[in-house]
Amino acid sequence: MTFEGLLDRISPRLKAISGRLNGRYGFFDKDDLYQEALIHLWQKYESGKLSDKTDSYILQGAFFFLKNYIRTAYRKLDSESTSLNAIADTENSSLEDVMFVKAPEDEFGFIVVNILVEDILSCLDRREREIFLLALEERTTREIGRELGISHVMVVKIEKCIREKCSRIRKDLAR
């Protein structure tokens, strides 16, 4: 089996996996994820670890690799990020006075993102506002869920709605 032959067989499904994961994580492009999966597969192929594996096994391994790759990138982002509370403390102001969040610049091409906190809070309903403010305090989804008496899965769903609303606000500000 050649690497090119393997790619001919699994490429459409690998692109679909990359596309599906791309929809969940804003800063990854599906083509970037596809390329990361290809690099991973090439390394496995070169070391001889794919010679006796089925296409399904290879694709599932690529899927798990990409999920781990994304998780690792988020951990790196979290370790390099600055919370709103930390920004407020360094500027001798309160959290309400902080007007923007600066995302770190790194290999994923982050740029400075200006989001008005008041605009975000004004477009959120009560539950979303509670979760947003607890998330600003750097609490985990499980901690937020425990405090509000809801499941962490519900917290994740509400956080997704918050991200969508923030995305709309950012687009409005860009215009």
C-alpha cells in the first residue's frame, strides 16, 4: 500500500471529518485541520504503523488526533490569555470599565478583538448573562453547572449561543 493510494481512498472522509470539527472551533480552518491530519498520517505511515490497519481504524485515529490537537491548542491559548479581571486589575479599574479583550497573537493568527462588554451583556438573556459572568471568572463548565444547578452539557450549549451572539456583535462592530 502506498501513501498516495491510502489518501485516494480516505481523503473524502478525512475532509468530512475536518469540516465537522471545523464547525465547532472558530479559529481552525477545515483545510488546516485536514493538513494536520495528513501530517499525522504521513508520520504514522513512515513509521510503518498503518500497514495492517483498516481505513475505518485509520480515520478514527485521525479523528481522535484532531480532537486532541484542538484541545492542546485551546490549552495553549488559555495559558497565554489574560482574563478580564486581570486586565481590570492592571488598569486600576473595575470589570465593568474594561472595554475590550485582547486575544493573544500566535501561530493561529489571532488578532486584537474589540468587543464591548456592555453590548454583550445587553444582548444576553438572564441565564446566558449568569454563565457569561461566571466564565469571565475563569470557572469550568462543571463548576458553572454546579453553581447554577444545571448540567455541564447545558452550560456548553448556552456558551455556544453566547459565542454566536458575540460573533454577531463583532461583525456589527467591524462594519
